[in-house]
Amino acid sequence: MCPICLVLFLIAGFLALIYVFLTWNFDYWRKRGIPTASSWPLVGSFPSVFTKKRNLAYDIDEIYQEYKETDKLVGVFTTRLPQLLVTCPEYIHKIYTTDFRCFHDNERGKFVDKKVDKILGNNPFVLRGEEWKERRGEITPGLTPNRVKVVYPVSQSVCKKFVDYIKRQQRMSTSQGLNAMDLSLCYTTEVVSDCVLGISAQSFTDNPTPLVGMIKRVFNSSFGFMFYSIVANIWPPIRKFYSVALFTKEAEDFFYDLMRRCINLRRENPDQQRDDFLNYMLQLQEKKGLDAPELTAHTMTFLTDGFETTALVLSHTLLLLARNPEEQQKLREEIGNKELSFEQLSELSYLEACIHETLRLFSPQIASRKIVTEPYEFVNKNGVTLQVQPGDVLIIPVNALHHDPQYYENPHAFRPERFLEVNGGVKKYREQGVFLPFGDGPRICPGIRFAMTQLKAALVEIVRNFDIKVNPKTRSDDRLDDTFFMATLKGGIWLDFKER
């Protein structure tokens, strides 16, 4: 055989081996009587993860739409790993709540090494088993209604500064309007850093602290982390000897130094103590004997969980109110012109409904991935029984459920009234297993109350002071950004704020 032919033969053989490696188990679910979505070498059932031509949510939505009428479970592949997409809300509710013990952990925890990523690795969202239970028990008391109430005056003060900041930015703006996400991130950075650490990030000044920029870098530099997750799905053994951190060493050092300075400041000024989250964490440190890295990792849960996601929800709520001036005016009438106490803020039912409707239309979490922790038996619509085993992964199609006309009439319309108590409220949809922006059950987001309070406080001041209008630069549909791992409008949200 000539040398060229030999080289070509070896190349062909090598490619054939790669193809076999990537596809050999594509009949995994069919052998078990479960239909399987179309899958391709390397990309599995979700090509958008690689092509980046559209958001991953649309790959999941299409599979959901194709199989929801005929099957409760659909076999899918994330790269080459077999997983299950659950289309049945009844099962989804059980996975989160009544049968939680069998689906205890989130898949993300498989890709995080606490030694490499100390901050994310100690977040309750990724912790598993008893470790999660212990950490959840430590963090939850720091988020009680009383603690959220204590820092509510801080939130009000920040909101007034936020309104002044919007006024200044609007006066300097061009015809393209203001970037609602940038505004919202300035707000969440300021309010969370003040409520949690008792410091100002100077977000509304011409010289913000490095905190604002560092937060943007952490969440915008997630490509390497996501790419590592893909590689780890193709070849799981890599997790044993290599990991990629969401928080870089630079970011980790930055936040550790920030925490050290905030703790020292608090201890050096005992007369300025307040019953906030940092104060709670210092008490926990004394009780549990936490060292500095552990204290920082614990406190970072309050910080990181409140920056990006809350900003996303605020910016999209402003967008939807701008698109729907009648609903905006209805909300303005509910809010009124008087200063609102914490209790009065909690009683604004239409405001809460507007936020919940935004969470339905633009849920930051487009899908949830749960790990099977105990053997469990599913029965498909055709009567086929499937027993899943510990380590199997179930995908919950959050975005698809939130836009299903079977559960939400006219699902693409902004209709806050569907979440009013007179219509069953959030409880109705959550119990059906079709409203999951915060998850549900024992692992529901522990910071819901704090996040909702910050959102409500900001919306009250903005709606009271401005007529919010959509700038022509903003697209008119709800197309999601192609590459971001959370749901956000493609092209950005550009708004105009007319002072009232």
C-alpha cells in the first residue's frame, strides 16, 4: 500500500472510531421502550449548544412539542450521554416535591470542584446530598422575613438614588434609549452589596467600585465553564483530574479581599451594627467555627445569587410594562404616591403578578437538570415502565412549560391577572408543575423573598416616577439571545424613561 493510501486509511479509521465512540449508545433508550429524539454525533439532541445559531431553549422546546401528546418521557442525548426529557407536569411536580428524595441533586454539581472553584462550589445550588442539606440549613435563617424587613429601608434609599440615576442617564441618552439590563445590574449590585455587606458599590456614580465590572466579567466569561461541561459530557473521566471554575482566580481573590475588608470594617465599628446578612454570617462563624474562606463562600451565596438573575427579571419586567401601557397604568394606580411600608409593599398583588408573569415569559432558568438519587419507576403513556437509576439525569423543560397553551391561555401575551389570587395565584400553577422559575420543593431558591422585595421596591419607584416606553432599537418579539445560558431578549432591552 502506498504511503498516501496508508495515511488516508488511518485517517478514515480514526474518524470511524470517533464516530462509533460518539454514537454507539444512541439506541440506549429505544432498547428500554422509550422513544428518542433525533440526535447527531458530537452535538447529541441539542445542536444549538455548538452552533450558537439559536438559544438552547428552542432545541428543548421543539422536542417537548413533538412528544408531549404521546409520551411522558423522551430519550435525549447531551453530546453522547443518555438523559431523559420529562414532558409530564404531574411527574415534574413529583420530582420537585413529593418524591424529592429520589431526585435530590442538581446536575450542575457534577461539574464543579470545590477545590478549584471555592465560591460556586459552596453554593447550595450545586452542593449534593447531606452537604446541601447542611448548607441550606445554615443559609435559610439569614433570609427570614424579619431580616429582609430590616434591610428594606436600605432598599428604599437605594431605589431613590436609582431613580435619580435614571433621570441623569435619560438626559444624556441618545435616540437609542437606555440599556435596561445595564441599569438593572447597577441597581442589583448596589442594593445587594448594601443589604448584604453594608457597603456601597457606587453604582450610580461616574466612578463605580470594581465590584460592578467584576460581576459582569464573572457572568460574561462563562464560555470556558460551559465548554468544559460539554467536554465532560463527552468524556466524563476528565472530571477526576481537571475542572474549570466559573469564578476565575482573579475573581476569587477579589471577592475574598472584599469580604475581608467588609468584615474588618464591621468589627471595627460595633456601634454601626445592623441585623443584616453579614451580621448573621458573623454569628454563624462564631457558632460553627468557620474559617475566612468558608465565611466568604457562605456569604457569596447571598451576593452572586442576587446580581445577575434579579437584574434580568427587573429589566424584562420593565420591558413588558413598556410594551403594555394599560398594564403599566394599572400598576401605577395600585402603587399610588405614598411611601410604602414593608407590609404594604407585600400587599401589592398586581405588582407581584407582573413579576410572576415576567418570570413565566422570561424565566432566567430555561431548563432544570436533576440527578436521580434513588431508583424510581416511571410509566409512559403507552404503558411501558422504566426504572431510572442513581446518576441518571432528567431534564425539566421550564421554558417550554411556561409557554404551553395547554396550561396558559394565549401564552405569549403579557397577562399578569392570571397570577392573581382570585384566579388561583402562583400556587395553582406551581402545584400543576408548570411554573418553575425558582424551582420548587425543598430545593426551591432560598432567596425568593429577598429577590422579590428588591424587585418590588425598584419597580414601585420607577413606575411612580416615569412613563416607560420601548425604544425602537428593541425588537418587538420575544426571541432569546443565541448564546447566553439564561433567558434574555436578543439584541438587548432599550427603553426610554419620561419623567412624570
